[in-house]
Amino acid sequence: MLEVFSVTGPIYITIAVGYLATRFGLFEASDMRVLGRYVLYLALPALLFRALSQRQFTEIVNTSYVAAYLGGTLAMVVLGYLVTRKVLGQDRATAAFSAMGMSCPNSGFVGYPILLLTFPSIAGTVLALNMFVENIVIVPLLLMLAERARGAEAHPLAVLWGALKRLAVNPIVIALAAGLVVSIFGLPLPQPFVKSVDLFASSSAALSLFFIGGTLVGLPVAGMASRVVPVVIGKLVAHPLIMLASVSLVALSGLAPIPSPFREAVILSAAMPIFGIYPILAQKYEREGFSAIALLATTVVSFVTVSLLLWALAG
């Protein structure tokens, strides 16, 4: 267990440093928005481009991994929505964002730093595969569900088309596409460019965690427990368990079994706290307070759940 804490400890210490530095005025809340934009628009795209461009295409294509991650996450979306809507009696908008919180892990800001310490040889590839599934399928689908819950006049397909158009100019999606092109065609890159990309990519992990800590300052926590607790359980317990089942189903479906350490990485990816833009997406639908508290709760509680999962996987 001490070895597990040696992995998770630095991650959550860095988050705590970001929180304390912002809480006691060394940084302002507005500074966190600047850091977030830097990571989102420069550091993470550079990291994804490096992860894909420096590998053979055959190393990147992992149909079994994508099938397991996509299947497990879609199952969590459906289960999360049905439980919160039909069992807990939440309205459609709240149920939609509950399902989003249960199924969208923080692959970039928390997941990658943890994978970098646990499975460094595949951390970049796993991040790219996760980001591909989340940005191309899961997030557009959930936005369409949220728009439907809002009762908007726009047709759901129009909402989906709008989400896809925004993805087309998303730096993360552009970096994924560019990295794949370089990998497929084996394009040589000039060393000054490669080293510049490395500099930006290497800054991603620490700044991502510091940003997460800073954004947790000042969030209101009163009166949210009844809506937040199901999301915490769904994200940190149900999602990794469903992903474990998805990994087994992939093997039974006739696809190639997912080899280690990709098998452990896909389960660990599902156990991450909610992604950082969750409250931003919820703001349009007036669910930002609940979403921000759910983000805070999953980030704090994940220190225990991720540590226990690492210990179980090691066993």
C-alpha cells in the first residue's frame, strides 16, 4: 500500500498545492482560467501529438481497447440516466448531467499524470485513445441528451451537428488528427519542432493538477448531498466496475483480448474523477452549482478509491 501511495501521493499533493496557493491568495481564481487555457489549448494538444506522431500506426490502433472503453462508458451513460431519472426521481436536465458526471473521467488533467507514474510506456497512447472516444462520441452524445432535457426547439441532430463543428476546431481533436497523419505516413519532423513540442508536452502533468486544485477553491457545498452522492458512487465505483465487465465482454465477443497493461489502464481510466470542464458545460443549463460540487467531491474521494484500485490491480 505504501508503494501505491508513492504513486497517488504526488498527484494529490500537487492538487492540494494548487488549492492552497489559490486559497491563500498566492494565485487568483482568474489565474486558474489562464492556466486551464494553456493546458487545454497548448500543453495537452502537444502531448497528444507527441504520443501519436512518435509511434508506429500499428502501435496506436487498438480496436479491443476502444471497444471496451466505448462500451463501458456508454453503458454508464445509460445506467446513470435511468437510475437518477427513474429511481431517484430527478428532472431530465439534472439526470442528464448526473449521467455526464458518472461517465466522463478526467483523462487529461488527472488520468494522464497517474498513468505516467503507473504505466509510463503506454500513458500517451492511452490518453490519445481515451480522448478520441470521449471527444468524438461521448461528449457530443451527452450534449445532445442535455439539449433534449432542456426542451430546446433545435432538433437533436442539429445539436449534434453543432457539437461536431465545434470539435472540428478543437485543438485536442486537431492534435489527434495531425498525430495520426504523421504516424500513418511516417512523416519526418524537424528536430527544432520536435523539441518544442516536447517542451509544451512535458509541462502538461504538473500544471494540469495545479489547475484542478485551484479551481476547487470557493465552491458552495450546502444542500447538494442528495444529488452529488449518486454521481460520486457512479463515477468512482460503478464506472470502473462496468469497465471491468466491458473488458471481459470484449474478450468473449471474438475481439483480441486486451493485453496487460492496457487492460489495467482502461479500468483505471474509468476510475478517474469527473473531467474539468463539467461545470462549464452545465452552466448553460443552470446546473453549474451541482456540477461544481460533484467535481470537487469526486476529486477528493478519488484519492482513496484510486489508491485502493491501484492496490487491487497490483494484487
